[in-house]
Amino acid sequence: MTAPAAALILALALSAAEPGATDPLEAFVANAKGWLLEGRPLPRDYRLRLLAMEPADRVAALAQLRRMGLLTGASWPVGDLLRPATPARKADE
């Protein structure tokens, strides 16, 4: 195994969300790191996932996404940033 491959495997292992993690911000950021390392874009429902978080966590998650380079589009309206958390809707609803 080459050194870059070993480093990638280690990074993926470290970035995986812990099974017992209950903090939505930590879980979301861990998932985002996985998307970044796998070369995937943000999922289509990322806005709904963020809107389900408390506003402070939402702002922190958006900052992390921008730092990672996953969020390059238009900025979020202030109303969406500060909106109270709403339960995430399922895709089949």
C-alpha cells in the first residue's frame, strides 16, 4: 500500500461519524468530510438537513462547508440562518 493510499484510508476512518454521536453538528461535519474525501458534491437535501439544526449549529456547519470548498454558491438569506430548527422531512413525504 502506498503512503497516499494509507493516508486516505486513515483520513476516512478518522472522519467517520461515531455511531453513538448525538451532536447534529459533529455528525453533519463528519459526513461532509466524507463527501469531500470521496469527491462527492453536497446531497440535494443538504438545506433541509441544515434547517433541522439549531441556528448556531447551522451557521457553524455552513462555515465548515465553505472552508471545505463544498459550498461555493450564493450565500444563505439571514432569515434562513436564524430560523428556528424545523424537523427534517423525509424524501417520501
